[in-house]
Amino acid sequence: MTIHKPNFRSVQAPSAVVMVRPLFFSVNKETAQDNSFQHIGETEADIDLAEQAYVEITTAAEELNRLGVDVHLFDDKTRETPDSVFPNNWFSTHPGGHVAIYPMHAESRRKERRSDIIEMLKTDYRVQDVVDYSGMEADSLFLEGTGAMVLDHIDRVAYAVLSNRTDPIVLERFCAHFSYEPMVFEARDGANVPIYHTNVMMCIGSHFALMGTDMIVDPARKREMLGRLENSGREIIHLDNDQVAEFAGNAIELQSKTEGLLLALSQRAYNSLRKDQIEAIEKSARLVPLNMKTIELAGGSVRCTMAGIHLNARERQPVEIEPVETVALREVEPT
């Protein structure tokens, strides 16, 4: 049975997110080299993928708004950013008014950084400073935001899988600036392929943690990670490799103004969960399955599509979502 605590507030769960609605969505071949979750379709035209992805993000934003989560919805601007639907990789926000901008591994993804999103944050929220790490790309040092790191905002730990997209030097610098303890580990899937982003195998909520524990290579590090999470009072929900492949780890806990804690995940991820796992989550959070079938072709799911806002809001007008029916995607030309 779900325990509803609408008045409960957690620093772990943002009550607002940024999402980017893709006008020119396609599967990025540049990022496929180290992303085993990515699938390049051979039969669907890019324009069909773009229309389906556009509807998926619009529908997800509407559902979250209905459930009491503020969604700041931006539209993609150019065909040169096929992965723009995943804004959590290029920026993150933090209590106290701090924003971080990250160095991206793929050159095409560096074009996703947008000044209008940063300006919105400054206008609608209390931003004290913006720390920009993107200049480290010149030295081939990368840290792809809350894809590369899964942040425990309560225990102040940054969990990070070593990969081409997560460099320990940048991670150490981020942790020093933002007061997190780095917890670096190696992870591989059942085919011995390295995990490219931490957030595909791990999700930390306020009272539970979803984790693909079988993927963690070093047994001692695994015990340390499980111990840290358990000592913080969280229930560990172990995901097997097949569930991780279904994006069960790529979820995000959100704070609703009316419903308490929510766990947003894809319908595909939800379908992979066992009854006992669902019951464990529902002790503290309402599950919100969202259709991300097309988006998941690009190797990411619900968590990747949302950049959480952990900032204090200024007074602002309610966010409105433009209905799907008002946009004719086939008539849109790139800028």
C-alpha cells in the first residue's frame, strides 16, 4: 500500500524540472560507440522519430504538471543537437543557488548548452553563481552531469561509474566545489560492456535506492556503496541486469506540491519491476510510468530527460504546456 505524505519535503527530490521537447530528434550515431543502451532504427525515418519523441515529451510534461510538478519546457532549435532531449547531462542545479555546466564527450552534444535555459533559471529562481567546467573539454576531460553522477543530496555522496564520459579529475573538482564525497566505481553489464552513465544503473530516492548491484565489478566497493546507502536509512532495491537494460535504474524521484514524493520512470521500466519491488517503492513514493518508447532508442530514458531544479523559486506565473495539436512538425525548418 502506498503511504501518501503530501506534506513531506525532501532535499533529494526536486519539485521542478527542465525538459527539452525535440523538434529534430534522431538517434545520435556519434554517441553509439560507448552506449550499449542505444539502438539505431533502420526502418523509421527521422521525421517519424521526431514526431513521436515530441509527443512523448509533451505528454510526460503534461502528466507531471497535472501531478503537481513544475515543468519548464523548452523546444529544440536545430538538427545539430540530436540528443538535446537529455538536458541533465550539460547542467545541474544545487541548493544555495548554485548551477554547474559540464564538459561533454561528444562534440555534437556540446552544442546543447543554451544560454536561454540558464537565463530562465536566473529569472525564475535565486541563482548565486554558475560554475562552468566546459572549458575542460579542450583537455579531453569530461563529466556529463547527472548522467555521469548519481547524487545523494542527503548524505552528500557523488556516485560515479568510470567511463569515457566521467573523468576523476573533473569529478574531484566538482565535489570540492559542491561539497560532495566522490564514490567512483567500475561497472559492466552481463556482456562485460562498460556502463557509460551511472544513472542507467542507479537511482537514489529519499527512502530507497534502485541499483544494478550485479554490475559493480569490485566486491569491496559494492559492499561500501551498499553500506553507505543502508546507513543513510534507505532500502536497497536490487535490479538485475535485464531490468537495468529495460531502464529500471533510469528513474527520478520528484516532489509534488499535492501528492508527496513521486518516482517517474518509463512504462518499459515499470513493466520490468517485480511486485515486491513496486511495493517497496510505494512505501514512500507514487510510481508514475511515462511513455518513452521512442526516446529510449537514443539510449536514455525518463531520468535523462529531466534536469532537476534544486533552487529556491522567485514568484512566477504558472507554467503552461503548449498542446501537441498546435504544432506541425513536418513544416519546421532548422535554424
